[in-house]
Amino acid sequence: MISFIDLITNFCMSKISTALLFALVFQLSSNAQQNQVDSIIRDADVCGIQLIHVKNGREQDLNAGTISDKSPVKVNSATIFEAASLSKSVFAYIVLRLSDRGIINLDSPLLRYIGTYWRFDPKDPAFGKITARMVLRHTTGLPNWGADSSVHLIFPPDSCFSYSGEGYWFLQTVIEKKLNKSLNEIAIEEVFVPLNMTSSSYVWNSKFEKTSSFPPTRENIEAHSRANAAFSLLTNAHDYTIFLDALMNGKGLKPETQKLMFSEASAANRFNEKENNADPFIAWGLGVGLQKNEKGKSVWHWGDNGAYKCFYMAYPDQHESLVYFTHSQNGMNIASELTELFFGAQTCWVMKWLTYGYDSPLVIKAFRTELTKAGYNHASEIITAKKKNDPGFNITEKDLNNLGYLLMGEGKTKEALEIFKVNTALYPGSWNVYDSQAEAHENLNEKDLAIQYYRRSIELNPGNENAKAHLQKLEGQK
């Protein structure tokens, strides 16, 4: 006969065994995913990654590789990265907290708070219609970025969607003047201290000296000394996961405000761009992108500061999130694989909407191998030979353009120019290829050629505000 003591002992041992078994299974799963992440970044030529996945309250922290292509320093959980446009979601959270307290009205014209704004034409009344809500849902009519000294509207405010860092910069200026504080001071009070995000700042902090993913040189510190709500956040996956957890729980926001943030505020059908088959599945909330797929509704954002690429996706209903940071030009090309690895098989409409990655990665990989052997000045000859040997051979405009920008990011602008030249030869009807070639000429200080190709791009697309801004700057220097 089993005694009461034996029953209790067996019960406790059963509980302990179950807990140990669960921990062992989780560890085995984590190790397998670590190996898969290692493989994903290796195949995509990404130097390193810092990643955190949260599911059912359990946090999985994975780090791999080095902090940059030129550094032997390994990525760890403390490494500080540029958050790029992930900065926008944090700023949007700040604005909504201020709105909850009646400090700013989401639908009041922002110029009423400050009178004038140095980047706007005071003679154009349309600027006076822009509100905080329009900024957060990217319907201001402002381009992503204007010229150094000014910015012009590309469509009437609140009539279309067009992603805009300019809008965030403008709203930042309004908030700073309204509170008489700097953006970073406001962020410390509204986000970093309340959420205990001890490794985050919109400007350089000396405590990052030993953990920064870029060398703390005088030049780099100066470059990170000016706060910008659109892109200047410095942080790591640990801190950003704290922020995502707060978003999903609605911490610091009224329930109706959190709901508003995650509700569709604008359809993300981009101004002056071709329709994308991902458009029906993507929308914009207030400061966050929205996606609908087989798994449900998620909030997301991506970041792209040149060599810094980062991404987050969170499913509030399942309380599951993923965030990662890289210091690699190819850092966005792995997002689909990572979301499938951690969230399960699903359609990642986000990446189809953003159009990152190569259409034919194996074709580009083989092409790069031949370019390395023969020289980038033989790019056209290599493609001609491939087409002759295989009439079905094709290399897309998008893939060539992505390769060119990857090379520029690696400091190989002359090689990038050779790729852009091939692209304009193969796709002479595309305004975008001329814009890219012009940018390479500009980076090589070949101003006359840059002007020539920017003008050609504008001829093909009169709405190309990027080319207009660069052209205005270059012509002003002559």
C-alpha cells in the first residue's frame, strides 16, 4: 500500500521531471534554431546578428557573428546597434502618451503649435494642414527626405500614403518646442526610464563606448550626436524587446489608444509606385506597419540606415515577438527566413511589400563569382555571354540595382557604377536605374554625369523627388 508521503514524493518528482523535460526540450530547440540562424546569416553573407524571440513569456536570445564586416569583435547581448527606422515606433509611442495626457492633439494642425517651420514654404497653405495623425500614418504629402534646406509636398496632405522621415522630423520639432526639451530628454522621461530601457538613447552616450557596433571615433560620435525621431535611436535587442512587450500589453497607454495604434489608419498603397501583390495584406497604424496573413494580425517595422538593417514583428493576440539587428547590407534579406523559423510557416507579405532581397539569389551569387574573377568592368560581357549560352537567362532590374547598392555600402562605388551602367543599358525605360547610376556618379564626385542621369530619371518620372533634391544641390554647387 502506497503511503501518503510516497504519493507526495511521487507527485513532486513528477512535477520536477516535467519541468526538467520541458527545459531540456526548449534547450534542444534553441540549439537547433541557433544552428539555423548561423546557417541563414552565413548563406546571406551577413556578418552578424543580435536576435530575441519571445513566446509564451519565454525569451530566446540568439547572437551570432561579428559586429561588422571589418571587425573580429563578436556580437553579444550588450552590443549597441543603430535602430534606424525602428526609432519611429518608439517616437510614435511617445506622441500617443502625450496625446493621452492632452499635451498634443492628434488632429490639430501642427503649425498652430509653432507658427512656422524652417523647412516649409511659408507661402504654401497646404503645409498648415499637416497633423500628428498624418505623420504617424505617413499621409502628410511629404517625401521621405527633402533637400538640405527645404522640402516640398509631393501630394496634398492626407490624400495618399507615402512613407516619410521628414514628417517625423517635423513632428519631433513640434514636440520639442511644445515641451521645451530635447527629444532624448523626452524619451528618457516617457520611455527609457519607465520601461527600464537602460541601453537606449537617441544620441551618443559614453556608456556605449565598449559595446557599440561602430568604432567610437570622434567622427562617429559627432555623427550620432544629433537626435532624429526617424532614425537615430541607438539600442539593442534586449531593450527593444522590453519596448515591444510594453506595446503588446498597452503599458503606458490608455486601452483605446493602444487599440488605435494597432488599427488600420491608412492603406499602404504607395504614392507614384506600381501596385504590389502584397498591398492588400499591408496597412499602416500609428507608428507601426500592419500585416494580415495565415497566422493572424501582426505589427512590424523595418530599419535601414545604409549598412545597418533591423526588423521587428509582433503578434499581439499571441503575445509573440521577434526583433533583430544587423550591421550588414544584406541584413533585410533574411527577414522572411527568420520569421518562418520562429513564427512557423506563413506568408511574409512584409518582405514582398518592401521588395528586399534578390528575385534570383543563385543567379546573383554565380554572377558575383564571375565578376570577382573577371573584374566588374566586364559585367556587360559576362551577361552577354550568359544570354548567348542560355537564351532563357535573365537577371532582373531589381537584382542588379540591389547588387549595386550592396557594393556601394561596401565602399566599392566604382564597381557599383559598372553594375548600374549595365542596368541602364538593359532597362533604359526605367527611371529608377538612372537615379541609381546618378547616385554612384555623385558619390564619385562626377557632378556633370550625376546631373545628366538625375535629369534623365526626372524626364521618365517627373515625381522623382529624390532626384530633384539631389539635382538642386548639385546645380547649386556649380
